[in-house]
Amino acid sequence: MIIEIFVFIFGSCIGSFLNVCIHRLPKSKSLAFPGSFCPKCKKPIKFYDNIPILSYLFLRGRCRKCSEKISLRYPIVELITAIFFLVLYLKLGLTLELAKFVFLFSVLVVVSFIDIDYHAIPIYLCFIGITGGLLFVLWPTCALLKTGVFDLKVLPLYKAFAGLLFGFGFTYAFKFFGDIGLDFYLKFRKQESIEGEKESLGLGDVDFMGMVGVFLGVKAVVLVFFIAPFIALLYSAYAIFFKKTHLIPYLPYLSLATVITFFWGNKILSFVM
Ligand SMILES: [Zn+2]
């Protein structure tokens, strides 16, 4: 029980750091300096007011100095990350796999929330994910090679590269034909764009799917690609019913689909087959 509590607390602290990433990376600001401060009164936030999840509750969601409302997103991101860390620990134990997927899930959180705000993400984010994913399979690959296994197909590094290329290629093919289809549609309707969108899929989506391939392999790319539209459809139904704004970024759906695929991908696959 003590390790579980520690993992949860550690996750919430990483969540706090992810908040900083979500807030500062799109503006190209330093992650380390300055320390946290209130966006309204600019006063630095003391360490005891910066405790993940708890400080928000103690302060009832307001700045101690100027009573400016603190966005509910901060504790939500901390809580989501903490829950991810705990669930991943329960599934994987204290292993290299845990570090690997904790890293992936952290990237998913950052990418999703930045995409919600800006409808775009810094191009390097998925490449950091891809590089990290490749580094995580180096060690198991070396370990396997040392035991004398030279079968390409079982080597983690080979699988990761295959996933990467497939993720890029598969998604880019859909983007290519999707763009042709969308072009045709826009000309037919004599429209410039659909609420500002001129592309079927963005290059950010292509990079993202390459990252999915590195971490989860070829099959997962296909699953994630086809699960995401169903989640988007659910949100669209909700948005239409409650008359909310309809155009929403796609990376949160791809992220959710990645989480679903990670936990239940095999079950879904065998069900579909
Ligand atoms: Zn303030």
C-alpha cells in the first residue's frame, strides 16, 4: 500500500510539471525559470500553495494574494497523471516497461491539452516521444542480443522501427487521399475551408501515429486510427445535443484511443477477428 501511495503522489508531482509544460511550451518559455507565479498579480506561488491537487482544494481554487480564480485544469491534469501512474504501476510493476509507458502517457497528456488550447502542437513534441520510445527499447534489445537471439522480428528495436514507419506511412496515406477528397468537396461546395480547416489530417496527427507505432507496434496503429473517430463521434453527438462548439482538435481523441488500445487492444482485436 505504501508503494501505491508513493506512486500516486509522484504521479501528481509529474502532473504538476506537465501543467508547466502545457502552459509554457507553446509560448517557447523556459520550464525552469521563473518559478510558478499567479498570472494576474504576478506574485510567486509559495511551495505550500503549490502542492499538487491539495493546494487547489485548500485555496478553494483561488490565488491566496489576489483571489484570482485558478483554472480547474491544473488539479485535473495532476489527478489524471496520478491515476495513470498508479494504474500503470498496478499493471506493470516496478519495471522498465513502467518507465516507458509513464513517459508515453505523460506525452499524451501534454500533447492533448496543448492541442485543445491551440489546435496545433509544437512539432518537436512527438519527436521527443519517438526518440524516448526508441531509447526505451535499446536496453531490452541489447539484452536479447547478448543471449544470442538474432531473429529480427522479436527484437524490440526492430518492432519499434517497424511501428514508426507503419505509423507514419499508414496515416500519411489516409491524409493524402483524405486531402484529395476534401479538396474535391470544397470545390464542389465552393467553400474555402470547413471552419478554417483545409486538411483532412494534420502532419501533427501523422507524427503522433508514428509515436504510437514506436510504443505499441503496428497493430496498435490500426486500432488507434479506427477507435479515435468513434470517440470523436460520441463527442460530436454530445456537442450537437448540448449545442456546444463543434470543431475540436483531433489529438485528444487519438490520445484517448491510445490509452484504450494500451489497456484493451488485444481484447478488441480478438473481438473484431
Ligand atoms: Zn494572484
